[in-house]
Amino acid sequence: MDLNSASPADGKSSTIFRETTKAWVEVVDDGLRYLKDGSFLWLSDRSGWRHIYHYGADGKLIKQVSHGDWDVRSIDEVDEGKGAIYFSASEHSFIANNEYSINSMAPVLTG
């Protein structure tokens, strides 16, 4: 799956990020969230579990934000001033969504 960027001035586009796996890449609703500085949060199954990854505006990985043997289901809200990401996940139950927040973005996001 390619994430492309296009210039509104001239319409030129370029691929800034490519997600690949040996089988397939699942499109995840609420799996992409752009931040004010041009970087973005992306949901990926690359570890075998769906987690949040933070990428720079150039498409280079900054860091994996969430970790564990469970899936993030959606990125629900981002408070850039506090560096907080609110998301739903299946950490405690595979059949129930629970809401979580993580502040590991604080050094990256500034308000």
C-alpha cells in the first residue's frame, strides 16, 4: 500500500511511504492521522499485532508508539499539546474494545 503526497500547486505526486507484507496489507479505518508538523501516525500489522507507528513528513519511521501482544483497533484522538494519543485496543479482551491513552509522543509533539 502506498501513501502518496501531491502538491496542490502543480499536482505532482510522490510516494512518501510504502507498507508491504508477504501476504497483504489491510486498510484500517481510522489508521492514519496527520499531525500539525506534517508527520503522521499509522496503524500497521508489521509486528504480527496492529500497533501505532509515528512517521516523519518524509515517510521515515520515527518510532513505534504502542507495543504488546494485542491489537490497536483505531486512533480516536490526538492531543498534540499534551503529546497524548487516545486509541481503542484489545489488550484485555479480544472481543471488547477498551479505550487507552499513551503519552510517549510528548517529546515529539509540541503545543
